[in-house]
Amino acid sequence: MNFRLLLGVSVLLAGLFVSCGEKQPGQSTVPGVSFKPALLVIDIQNEYLPVMDQKDVKPGMEAINTVIGMFRKYQYPVIRVQHTQIGQGPAPGTEAFEFPKTVPVTVDDPQIIKNYPSAFTKTSLDSLLKARGCNTVYLCGLSAVGCVLATYFGAMDRGYDTYMVRDAIISHNADYTDVIRNITGALPLPFVELNLKVLSGDVKKLEDMSAETLRKDYGIATPDQLNVIGYNLIFKDRLADAIIVMKANLRLFPEEPNCYDSLGDAYERSNQKHLALSHYEIAFRKAKEKNDSHLQVYEKNFRRLKGSTE
């Protein structure tokens, strides 16, 4: 695996990704699909760890162990992905090929051995995920600019909701890793845990929770966290669940215009236009009071729907 050779190709792919439209990374528009994730732990092999940026290796490996623990907690698959270069190695069965013993994977975790940057190329990974009913993949490991990024695009090309775990990806250059984190919208560990916690069970449990309980039990710190989950539910055509999540977000952040606008969007998509209009109006009013940078967007939504309902 030549990480530096892959860098140029990876950055080119990343540039193409950014230019492909406004849809956010990892979002799916396939309706009626539930949340069935798997974690791909990619190439954290003894052969490759020494050539990574060492200031990121220790915290990155700690984050990888943490996210593995999260997936164990919710009983979702953890899949080992290991690389061997044809004619060069490291050879399966050797110490260089293995993950460090500190990584909490087991022989019961499915294993994919690959010869190409993407874990989907000429492997059984796609079939394995489909057999387990998985529609969402979270990626951690190395290299962020090589095999993790190639697998990210491979997963998206095959229709999976795809996320990198921000704290748990590593490359030979920490600055390059940050670029990949930013262009893919990589999720911090607390956000990954929130996704698993909210989407793994019945979303209706959020319906009657107070803001205090939401903060305490879910560790929600910013409006974006639940907002993104709400939109993911919208894109899966789970509009009633999206409304529950966005109403919970509004209880947490009652002064945030975007929370009203997003809930209005969910109401409009579910054909509850009067509720949508009232929330668009509040978003517009609060944004005007705060001189919010997105004021024009909120005003446009309000006036558009108001015109269509008069």
C-alpha cells in the first residue's frame, strides 16, 4: 500500500466529490429504509502504523478502540479490513499483517482481505454487508488519504449511507487528514454515539423528554447534532420520526432560527403546511432579530409557502 502515491488520486476524488452538488456527505434519498450500520476498521496493521503521522497514532488508535466499543454496545457488526499488496505483502498470518493486540477485535469479527485501496474492489465486502442487512457504514483506520477515502467512495457508489469517524482516521500527514475530515463531514465520536443511541431504538422515546434530560442522557451540545439526524430520517422517508427529532432539537435550542426552519421543512414535506408556515415565520422573525447570516434563506422559505397557501 503506497500511501503517498494514493494521495494525489485521493485529493482529486475529493475535489470531484465537493463539486457534485449540495447534498450532504453520507445522505441517502432511498425512502423507507431503517438504520442498520456496520463499522469498517481499515488497515490498522503493524506494517503501516509506523509510517503514519505519529502525533495522530495514539489518539487515533484510542478513538478506534472507543468506536469499536460503541458498536459492540449496540450489537452492530465490526468488520476487520486488512491489506496485502500483491507480490509485496505483508503476508496474511504474519505479525506485520495483524492489528496491534490492543485493538479489541476478535476472530468472530468478519474479515476482509484486500489488494486494492477500496475494501469493495474484488472482495466480498458488499455481499457481506447486504447479507447482514446493513445500509450504513462508518469508517475508521488508515490511511485517511488512501484506503479509507477510497473505501468511502466505494461505499457511496454502492448506495450506503457513509460516514468517516473524525477522531479515528489517520494518515502519514496530520494536515492532510484534517482536509479529508473536513471535505467528507467526518463525524466526531460523540456524534457517532448520538447517531447510534437515537437511531438504534424507537425514536418516539424522545417525544416527551425535557431539554434537561436530552442534554444529560444524550450529551447534545450543538443544534447541528439532532438536525442532521432529523434530515437523515427525512431522506429515508421517516417523516414522523424526523418531526419528533426536530421538535426535541427545538426544545434544546428554542432561540435558534434554523431549528424552526428545519422543523418547518419536515412539516411541509409531511403536508402539514399550516404548521410549516408558522415555523418558517418564527425562523424568519428570530433570524431578523439576530441579524442571522441565513436570514434570506428563512425569509424565502416563509414567503414561498405563505404565497402558496393564500
